[in-house]
Amino acid sequence: MIVLAREIRGMTQSELSARAPSVNQGNLSRMEKGKLSISDNALEEISAALNFPKAFFFQENVKTPINDFYYRKRQSVPKKSLSKLEATMDLIRMGLDKLFFDIELPSLNIPHVDLRNGLTPEEAARKIRSHLNLTRGPIKNLVNLLEQNGVVIFLVDSESDKFDGITLFTDEQYPVIFLNEHLPNDRKRFTLAHELGHLVLHLRAKLDDRTDQDKEIEANQFAAECLMPELDIRNDLTHLTIGKLGGLKDYWQVSMRSLVYRAKSLKIIAESRATNLYIELSRLGYVTSEPGFVEFDEPKIVKKTIDLLKSELEYSYDDIAEDLCISVQDFLELFMKKRSGNLNLRLIKSKNERTRLDLTTD
């Protein structure tokens, strides 16, 4: 737990030992490895230096191996930033299980699709769209749709723009998709569909010996068909121009570059035409920031859960932070930084008297 707290703060062993006068780096290293007991005085200093209550360090942390997850571009994220990001998500993962203890979330209604049965990622995406009763065309309110079907969406503050998203299950088996909150909205939506692809195709598969690279390609193929179904978008992608891409972006809620790539992959335009469009997009300065509006509905489950804990169980922020074994400041920054939007939740008492979230849109 000391390692976890230290990585969350982005501190090295040397930096932490400098802030804890009675703990040198050698002893800190032994403490973190479980080879040296920790005195009350040392724990007081470490707790103060890291700004975590002492109760935090007495939790049992079953850290989920990062190799069990898939997230885009992880190899290019600086090691220190990656360690901090992983530790922060692990802290949030632990906290979500505690937050949801008195709450019954919507059941997971996203089936696993086994590609070993001969299906393609695109066919799996069509099955999921049908299962979720989606009409033809673009998907509106993608976040709310997934939340209503039992997937927790959580935005995290990443120091690296190379991190897009990651999917994991908490210890209580709640599926969580983490997204980099600093991504443009079109990239957030594609990343969300990409991670949905991992959830559908890979994370619940048994004895899956395909490479990570193959799984990334399959998740991208799933996401493209999920957001831009071939039968619905094919006619729109003919005779592409830069001007036409702007209107299609507003309608399909994906990036211009994604539309060009989709047209090329469906063989609607030649590769040479796609190359020319990419060059024109770059010339206009649309590589990192494109014009046009893409809506991204904010995640609401966590915020509304906290609202219910306050209103129905009369918990204060201090009570919730204490239960999570973190400071109020960390609680507010990590769990309360997003607005709840227009999600209606009503209380339903189940047989075991837990409070159940019922999610409906206005």
C-alpha cells in the first residue's frame, strides 16, 4: 500500500524518504518489500508525506496485473507516468467496490462473443448493436447506453496524451472502462467503442492465445462497425471531399480521419485518394484538432451513487472519504469532478435492502 500511495503521488523512494525524516531509502525499500516492519512513527511520517490517512495502509490491496488489460499505445507512455496512472486507477478500482457496496447497479447486459466460432469482429459488432436495440445510423449518448447496460465509465486525468483507455473488472466484478478525460470527444467515443470491443471479444474469453496486436486490430474493427455500420454509412462515403467530411463528422460523431479510413477499408475510395485526403487534412492543421462538434455525454453512475449515499443514507463527504480510506481532497478530485447531467435515478428497495440504481434518460 505504501508503493501504491507513493506511485499515486508520483514520488520515487528517494523523494519519499526525504520527506519522512526517520526513514532512509534503504529501509523504505525493505518496508515496501515486506522485509522490515514499520514503526508507528515511520508510518505517521509516511502518511503525512503522502497525504493518505493511516487506515489506507492497512487495506488489503489485490492489485490487478496490468497485463490482464488492453489499452492503446501503452508502450509509448513514459514509465513514471504509467506507474502513476496505473496506481491511480487501482485506487479508484478499490474505491468503486466500496462506493457500490450499498448500491445495486444495473446488471451487465453486454454478452461475450466468441470469435472462435467463425465470426468476424464486424459481425460481433452487429450482434451487439442488435442486442442493444440500436436503430440504424450513428449511436447517440454512447456513455449513457453502456451505463444502462451495466458498464461503469470513469474519466481519469492522465499526464500523457498517449493513453486513451483501458478496461478492467473490479474485485467485485464490476466492468469499468477508464478514459483519458483530455482526449477530443471524437477520440473518446472511438476509444469507448474500442474498449467495448475488448469487453465483448477478449476480456471474458477462455484460453485465448491470440496476440495483443491481433486483439487491438479486432477491437478497432469492432469499433468501426459499431460506430459506422457498413450498410448505413456506405453511400455517405462516396465522392469524399474535405467539405463533405465536415458534415459527415457532425452526423456520425466520429473524426474526419476515421471517416477516411473507414472509406478506404471498405474499398469505397482508393488508397491514393485516402492519402490525398490525409495530406489535405494535415495541411489544414487538422491532425490534432479538427473543426466540427462531437457530443460526449458525461458518465453519471459514480456521481449519482454518491448523491444517493448522501441523500438516502445521510453520508457526508467526510464519511465517504473515510470509508474509502482517502482524504476528502482526494475523494473530491478523483470521484466528484464530473457533473451529473440529466440522468434520473430513483430508489428501489430490493429484498436485501440495498439501494438500487435505476438509470433512465430525460
